[in-house]
Amino acid sequence: MDTLGFVSRSPRSVPVLAWSLAGLVVVELAAVLVLLGLNASLVDPGRMSADVVFALAVGLYAGAGLLITSRLPGNAIGWLLGLIGLTLAASMLTEQYALFGLATAPGSVPAARLAGWSSGMLASLTLMLLFLVLLLFPDGRLPSRRWRPLLWALVAVTAADMVAFLQAGPITGGITNALNSARARYLNPVGIFPQHGWFSGIVAVVFPLIVITGVLSVAAVFARRRGASAERRKQLAWPGYVGLMTALWASVLLVGGLGWPSKVWLGNIVFGLLALTLVAGTPVACAVAVLKYRLYDIDRIISRTLEYAIVTGLLLGVYAGLVLLTTEVLTIRSPVAVAGSTLVAAALFSPLRRRVQRAVDRRFNRTRYDAEQTIAAFADQLKEAVDLDAVQADLANVVHQVLEPTQIWVWTGHLE
């Protein structure tokens, strides 16, 4: 199975199906926003804002899927992104529906418990679809036969995970954990398997299998970079960048949880950035990589991300060290110490950023670094040049090295 047959053979059905899928996601998200307003009394304003932003970010999947399928209808990535948008929106919709029927207006709508159960199942299915996108990226088909066992393992783990949702026990919610936050927990309405005993052992195995399958799907992206063309490596770098940023925010959340246990709001902000990076970054990266629009900008994005991350970390370290030095060692009053430390950190920003930028570009954005070095060398050489023909030849050579154009015209004028 080298490709996935999401598309009908009739070319006329492709735009209709793609627009219908995107339209359905938009309708679901509109219903989600309405229910978020109805359930506002059960949610604090910060979480409400995060849920609204999350819902809007889900719409990026519908947009990216529609954009790819309209250009490349035979590429399964576009259809998978559309399905992910559909399942994510459906998970949010059923979760908010269950919250309304169980907590906001208990008993006012039918099948609220069943909706809450389906919300969690749809969220889990979305995760499996994301793994499938990574495995088939960027052409929408398996790169080679050796990846077939991983594809079938993904299908088997997905089926086992869906069966696990038939276990008896409490339901806590779906993608945003809204039911658990509102303390609207209840027993699984379709729990046909026992909560304890032999089936609980099977369920306990499913989660590590999901983690292993996800890690292998991510590793497949990096493994395919070996021996790939320069263009293919750039395509694979885009989802790799999203994975890097997701891992960065997850690390901050994990380490910060040990340092700020009492600052729940700060942990919520970092978790929101983590979720937004994963949810919003994935469709954007897929659309850029598959359609090859501004494909080579990834080097600049990665270098700038590393640059500001390093500068921010160094400045925070300097700031914290100065505050501790002035308040604990020199016993200066806290407001004065904080103000002085802030001024020192602000003064260090520009020179530190320039030094870090050169170091990062030299390692991660070599093309730009070499181009800047070539232009700087040409500028120094130009100061002593007097022969116009030699200057034109040097200029053409520099342009070829930096921009690699197919043709060059040089216009020169003479002042009378």
C-alpha cells in the first residue's frame, strides 16, 4: 500500500469533496465557538481565550488541506490534513456539547455522556492521523517497502486504542480536558469491558505502543534525510522544525514545573504555546513543504529561532545573576537592583545578538553566512578598484556566487 486512496477517480469530484470537507470543519468550529460562549460561566477567562485560539488554529488544518488538495489532489497529505481538522473540530464540538449537557444545563440535550466519550476517542484518532502524516510526508505515499511494517503497526495500534475506549470507568473529557476541569466526570456509557482485571492489562500496553509508534514515525522523517536531494531535505526540515519547537516547549514545561509549582498561570502559558505550536505549526509546515512555497526559508527560521533562544537564555541568566548579586551580596534595595539589572540586560542585547547571530549562521545558515562574507570581501576590494571593467567582472562573479542567476546585465552610466 504505497499510497492512500482518498480521492475519487473523477476529477470533477475532487474540488467538491475538498470544499465540502473544509466547509464541514468551518461549521463545526462555528458551533464550538457558540458552545464556548454558553459554557463560559464554567471556565475562567484565561482558559476561555486559550480555547478560542485553539479552535481558530484547528481551522488551519482545513485551510492547509484545501490548499494542497486544490493544487495536488493526488497527494494524500492534503486529505489527511483535512481529516485531522475534521476530527479535531469534532472532538472540541462533542466535548463542549457534553459540558453543556452535563454541567451548564444538565439534562437539556440528549446523548451528552455519549458525546463526551466520543470526544476522547476522536482526540486519540487525531494523534494517529498525525503519525500517518509524518510517515507519508511529503508525497503522500510510503517512501519504500521497508516502511510497510511501521504502517501496519500504526493501523494495529490505532485499532487497539479505539477498543481501549470501550473499557468501563470514568470519562474525563477530550482534547481540551474541559469536562475534567469542570468536574463533570461520569462513567463510560459504552464500557463493555471490565475496568480491572485482564482488560486493564491490555489497555496498559496500548499507551507505550502508541509512544513507540509515534517516536518511530518522527524518526522516519529524519531517517529519510539520508541520501535525499537538497530539496527533499528542505521539505523534511519543515516538520522537523515544528517537532523541535514542540520538544523545546515540552522541555520548558517539564523543567519549569519543578521551578514554578505555585505559578500555575505561567505553566498554562507554556502549555498553551506547546499546544499552539503543535496544532498551528503542523499544517503550515506541511503546506509550505508540500507546495514548495518559500521552501528554503527554513534555514533562516531555524537560525533565528536558535539565535533568540540563546540570547534570551543568556540575558535571563545575566539578569538573575545580577539581581542575586546586588540583593544578596551587596544588599542593595530590591527596586534599585531590579532596575539596574534590567538596564544592563537591555544594554547587552544588541551586541550579544550580533555575536550569537554570526555564530548560529555560521553553523546552521551557512549559505547566508557565506554570502555575507563574500559581499563584505567585495566591498573591501571595491575601495581600491579603479578599473571599471575589473569592477564589472568582480561584481558579476559575486552575484553568481551569492544569487546564482541564469543571466546578468550590468548597466553603467557616465557623468558628463
